[in-house]
Amino acid sequence: MKRNVFSALSGALFGAGLLVSGMIDTVKVQGWLDVFGDWDPTLAFVMGGAIIPMFIAWRVAEKRRIALLGNDIPAKPVQKLDNNLILGSVMFGAGWGLVGLCPGPALAAVSLNGFGGLVFILAMIGGMVATPVLRRALTPKGEAAWTSAR
């Protein structure tokens, strides 16, 4: 129960942060991505406001075995550049660059963006469904399909 309450509070805080920071405003996000045009650097502060606390949190977590809510802290994942990461990055970047939304802000903005928000959510789901098909199509004949690095 305690974990669910903290999860709900964390999600609400995340959504509020997206709203306050302008991350659900597609024009603002596309302005951040338009480095060679009318660049809007304000989202750098949003990214810094996320990266810096998480950097500190990971350093603190490395020294702990148990989380504040009593759960085990999982081992640090293996960092490797593989086909899954590349394909996922390309698909994520294409969606973010074309529309100005990524999955978190899209869910936060679905009620504010009306039909356009719904179209993006459906396209995002379509991308999730298409990924395994793309994996199989991009895997050379005779090789095993890419596997998740779990």
C-alpha cells in the first residue's frame, strides 16, 4: 500500500513538472530541437533539473542495499550499445522530432491536446507494435532475432 501511494505521488509530481515546465507544449519542444533555426534553450533547464538530481540519487543509491521504502535496490544494468538501443532511439527520436512529444508528456497532454493527442497515442502504440516486425525485418537471414538485454 505504501509503495502504491508513493508511486501515485511520484507520477502526479512528474505530470505536474511536465505541465509547469512546458514539456507538453509541442511547439516549445520542437523549438528546443530546432538547433539550426529558432532555437529555444529553456528546456535545457528542465533536462538539467532532471539529470542533476538523478545523478546524485544514483550516487547515493550505489551505497545502499535497501531503498527508503524497504525494497531491494536492483543491480545497475549493463550498459551496452546494441541493435535494440539503436532501433529504439531512432523510433523515439523520430516521434519526438516530428511531433514534439515523447511518451510521458504525451500521456500527460492527451486530455489537453484533444484529437491530436489521441492520434499521437495511437501512433505511439503503433510504433510499439511495429518494433518487433522491424526487428525481424532487419535481422539477416540465418541469424537469431535480436534479444532484449534484460
